[in-house]
Amino acid sequence: MNHTELTERFATLTTAHLADGCLRARLTVRCAPAGTRSVIPGQKLSGRVLPARHAGSVDVFLEAITAASPGDVLVADNRGRLDESCVGDLITAEVAAAGLSGIVIWGLHRDTAELREIGLPVFSLGSLSTGPLHLNDRAANALESATVGEWTVTNDDLVFGDDDGVLFVPAAQAEEVFRLAESIRETEHRQAAKIRDGVPLREQVRFSEFLSRRETDPSYTFRQHLRAKDGAIEE
């Protein structure tokens, strides 16, 4: 799936759909920490992960951009620090000029007004006025992987972002995840339309049947019931 196809397919989905698709595909759901949000609300982001681990200098980001392909997403690992920012207007402008799709930061950004003017999707934990406060030795493999929350990602991963946050999907399983996510989206759209037409969700998913079955089999779960009835509200 090339970047154009990726963008077009994600345009009709959300990260919530993809997360449910990962569940259906029996993949680990890898979300960036809660609170990871776009500088400009409403923006969406998709592309191959371009990892870079920050050690106090922007040279690691410039080097990553030099080796990037159009459509990649710079994933800047600053270990979730909340006492400094690691990306500002110059790096964001450089990323945009290089044809990348955006930036995901495990940490903070600054120059918020300028970032909004540039318009590139940038997701972070928030903003802070100060730039880097430390300068450590850079790891030899600083461009091979990045950590975001509890997850380590590489350029074998794709990254998606919207108003619900940021999600990582293995590129090798992306087609399956998209297929499942699109199926879930269609089911949910049908269910929502029926609710608007006066058919309660409980009736659609035959909730009374679930309660009856659970009385005789306490181990029977609602998720099992949904799969049997083609529901989609939990995955």
C-alpha cells in the first residue's frame, strides 16, 4: 500500500476503527499515551514511521529527514519529558518542506503559533516554552527505532493520528487491519442509522438474548455475542 492509497483509505476511517481492526486481527493495540494530541484540532495523520531518538540536539532530526521518503512521519522520541520541548518551528518547517506527512512527539513542542501557521500535522503531549535542557551522547542506533509510551516502533510500522490520538500498526498487517476496520465502520454506520430511525441498539444486538444466554452460561461474554450477531460496538 503506497502513501496515496494509505491516505485515501484512512480518510474514511478513524484511529478508533483501526484499533478495533487490530483487536479483530489479534494484534496488540499500540496507542501513544493518552493526551497525545494534534496542535491543530481536526487534523489527521498517516504514514510510515521515521524514528529518531532525541539526545538534546536537532541534528538527529535533520539526519532522519535526509534519509526519509515522501509521506513518512517523523516520530521524535524525547522519552516523554515534560520539562523541555524538542521540536519547534524550524524542524516542523523542514519536515514540511521535505514532503513528510507530519510529526509525532513523545514529549513536547514549542512555537505553537508558528506550527499552526505552517499547518503540518504535529502530535505531542503539549507545549512548553523552553527548548532542550540537556545534551547527552547520541546512541549509535538513534535512527533505527523510537519509543512512544510503552511501545517501540521502527520503519516497519505505520502511524495514524486524529482527534482520538495516535496509533501504530505493523505495515505487514496493514491491509488486514484496514479491511477489518472498514467492515466495522460499515456495521457501526448501519447501527447508528437504525438508532436514528428509532431502533434501539439493544434491540439491534439482541441484548435480551445475551442476558438469557448468560444466565445459563456465566462464562458467555458480550464480545462473543457480538461476533455471533455481527455487532461492532466493542471491537
